[in-house]
Amino acid sequence: MNRTYELMFIVRPDMTEEDQDKLVSTLETAVASSGGKVKTFEKMGKRRLAYTVRRFHDGLFMLLTFEGSGGLVHELERRLRVSEPVIKFLSMRIDEEQKRLDKIKAIRDSKRKASAAPATPAEPAAEAPAVTA
Amino acid sequence: MADETRPTSSSSEGHGGGERRPPRPGGGREGGGPGGRKYFRRKKVCKFCTEKIEAINYKDVRLLAQFVAESGKIVPRRLTGVCTPHQRRLSSAIKQARNIALLPFAGRAA
């Protein structure tokens, strides 16, 4: 049963570019080895933290979206916990929320179409009496 | 009780009650309605329902910050007018954002 998860983690701001890439590639291989699939990876850049974490005021935010099972999430969290430069992480299941949003969007689109369809035939009807008069 | 208070507030303030009040964090919409009992109360509507914002995500700090007081607290529904289902999502999103240090637990974002 594969689900979609989102994993946001913060690494210390003084981490070098190579180390970041190394960390990310280990995570990606971990995802791949347990039968998951990396959907997106995004570096959100340096941001100010809302409160100090391990004496850091800033952090590099990263966002990884992947498909996989719950065990994979455990594994990734364990890896993040033991890797020293990672100062915070948050993993979240997002497929149900996405499903809900898609449903709402579908309902809205169908309503829009329904409201647009009667509007077009109404126009010539309104025009017709004007021409005859 | 409301009948008593309404004329006094209109006489003392004239119109546009709540304009002079200090801006309340969270209920930042103009004319959002004062919270005090003495003033004329405008009917507040849910921001998420009116603007059709469905996705309340913890990453959207700018949106969430509108519903967090200076102290870092979540502003109650009765002040912001957010409807119950949206407030529920909002509060969980704010808590997630706090967890990942996007929003402060207490005090202003340093």
C-alpha cells in the first residue's frame, strides 16, 4: 500500500552544498530501496527560524515528496534523527488531503460548467425579440 | 441588552465603529467587526469560505500568520469569524508550522 508523504527537514545553515547533496542522495536511495518513489525534491532555501533550534537562528529548508509505505517513513525519520546536520524534520501524509482537494475542485468545475452552459443559449434568445421589435 | 448598547455606541462613535480600535492580530480584515460588546457588531464571515481557500497548508506562513496573535497564540474563532471546519484545519496547520519552526510557539518570530 503506497501512500504519498511529504517530508520537510531543516539542515544547519553552514552545511556545504556537497554535504547537502550527499544527504539527499542517501535519502533518495533509501526511498528507492524500499520500493518507494521520489516524486519531487525542492530546496526551499535559507529561512529564519521562528525560534532557536540547537542554537541556530537560520536553517536550510528542504522538502521531499515521495510515495511509499509507513515503514519507509520510519526509516527516513531514523536516518534524519541520527544525521548530525539535520536540526528538525516533519513528515506528513498528504494523499488524503490531495484527494479531498481534487474532489472539491472537481465539484467546483462541474458547477462552473453547469452554470456556463445555460448562459450561452440564453443570449440568442434575448437577442431575438430585440431584432423582431 | 443589545438594544441598550447599540444607541450609546452609535452616539459616542458616530459611524464605522471599530475603526479607532488598535488592529487586532488575526482579525486583520478591515471592518472585520469589533470584538467588544459595547460596539456595533458586524457579522463576520469566514475568510476561507468567502475567498474559497480550501488548502490550509502549514507551509503557507503568510496565510497562517493572519490567524496568530502577536503572542503566538491562535486567534479564537469568535474574533476572526472563521467557521468551525476551517478553524479546525487552521489550528492543526498552525501547530504543524510551529513544529517545523515556521511559526513561533510563543512570542514573535525571532
